[in-house]
Amino acid sequence: MTLLFSLIVRRRETLHGLVQQRTAELNNARVRLWSLQRKLSLIVDNAGDAIFGVNCQGKLSFINPSAQTLLDVSADNTDEFVLFERLQMPHKDPHKFAELIRNGQAFRCNVGHLLKQGGDAIPVTFSCNPISENGRTLGAVVTLSDISERQHMEQRMRIASRAFETPEALVITDRDGQILIVNAAFCDMFKTSQSKVREAMVQQVISDPQSELHSRVRNGLRDHTHYSEEVTLQRRNGEAFMAWLRVAKVHDEVLNQTNFVIHVADISERIRQRQELEKARDDAERASKIKSEFLAVMSHEIRTPLHGVMGLMELLEDTDLNIQQQHYLETAQSSGQALLDLINDILDYSKVEATSYS
């Protein structure tokens, strides 16, 4: 009897130990499950993308804070909210989304639009993955991302890319002058290729390393926010040409990164045209000066014999003349005086013009 009682007690203690062990394991499992649920909740709640849970009819069963912000709704106002009525995909009928979910089909849209509560449409990318249990589809998880900023950046990149197609040379360097990006016009201007100039120092590409310009460009990149000057540059084949060099420093606050944008314009043709215009102006001024000097000399040479003629007419006036001869003399004297006045005016004008050129 005592032996039987002892066996029962030991059996009871063994069972009690097993119960305590199972209870501890269950409690540990509950703690791990709670921890996992907590981590999952934190991940979902703090995810930057909008995450939705939908049933087979497309109605919301769950919505994370990012999705609430994106849709401008609260978790308490989503009972009658049908997500797929707000989603637009190119060449897709939104009403087919619920059918795809019921059939357990996953789908993705790289560029679509979401109609917000106020009616505004924003560009989004989204994916839908079905939730199944024992072969039965219960709904789906929809992940949605606002790509407005990305599209804005892509548009800016496209604009920048088109700007780089300008016929004028453009190059972007790091803060030390090492070339990062060049356009085709730069390579054409300096008779080189992108593979040869990439990662080279810009001052080595556009000038002789021994020249003063080489040091000036290097110091300009180091010391100035931006500057510009008219310089003589050198192509890779040794040919020199006149250019307008403009350097601008740009700083990215987000990346804390400084770069330089260098613009080079070949002004050789402009300089040639300017020199031709200056030469034409000098030639015209020289011709005008010669003309004025010629007029001054000729006026003086004409006036000298004219004075002789006028003097002889004065002497003739003191002789005996009949009335008709007196009339002829007066007419000759009047015409001679008019001619003398005209020659004096030409001479005075020529002197003033010649003096202004001298």
C-alpha cells in the first residue's frame, strides 16, 4: 500500500512538472508571438509605403498610418471605402481588381493614379498579393507608393539631360576639378572622347599643364563660388582658340557635396567678326580722314588762284568801262565772291573734320 502511494505521488510530481514545463513553453510562445506581433505592427505602422488589407470585394479591412495620410482618411472611416474604385491603371478596368483578388491572382502596376478624398489624382505604383488559407482566398494585401517626387525628379533629370544636349560645351566636376560628366559638344570642341576625359582633371583637358590658365582654373575651382573670363584654350590636337569660360559652384545640402558646372563657349568666330568690324571701322575712318585732308588741300589750292582772279577784277574796276562792261564786271565779282565763300566754308569744314580725326 505504501509502495502504491509512493508511485502515485511520484507520478503526480512528474505530471505536475510536465504541466509546469508546458505552461512555461506556452507562456514563452505567447511572449514571442506578442513580440513578433509588436514588431510586425511597428514595421507596418512606420512603413513609408501605404499598406492596405482588403477583402474579396475590395473593401478595406486594415489601413496603416501612411495609407491614412495618403488617402486623407482615418481608420474609423473606411468601412464603405472601396480601394479599387480609387485606383486607375492604364488600359485596366478597376472593377476587374476584385475579380483578380477572388481568383487569388497577384498583380502589379508600375505607374497608376490614386484619387484622393478631395478628388486630386496622384501618381502611384502599387502591388496586390492575395491572402489565402487552406486554399481559400480571404482577401489581399495592397502596397502602394506615392511616386510624385520620383516623377518630379525624373522630369528634372530629363530636362537636365536635354539641357546637356546644347551645342555649347558643358562639364560637371567634383570639388577638385575631376570630370564627372561631359556632353558631346565638349568632346567635339576639344577633339577628344568621353572615355578619354572621364575622371581626368578639367584644367588638364582645356589647357596646357604648364600654362598660367591651368593654375588659374585650378585656383578658381578652389577659391571661388563662380567666375567667368575670356581665355585662350587648347584643343587636344594643339589648336588654340578663344573661348568664354564660366564656372559655377553648386552645393547639395542633402548629400553635403560640392560640384562645379563649367560652361565653355567657342567665341573664335565672334572675335574674328569683331576684328573685321573694327578693321572696317578703322578703314572707314582713315578714308574719311584722307577725304577731309584732300578737300582741305584742294580748297586751299582753288582759293589761291581765285584770289588772283578777284584781285584782277578789282583792278579792272578802276579802268574806264562802259555801262555794259560794268554790268559784266559786277556779275563776275558777285559770282567770284559766292565761289570764294563756298570754298571758305568747305575749307573750314575740312579743317574741323581733319582736326577731330588727328
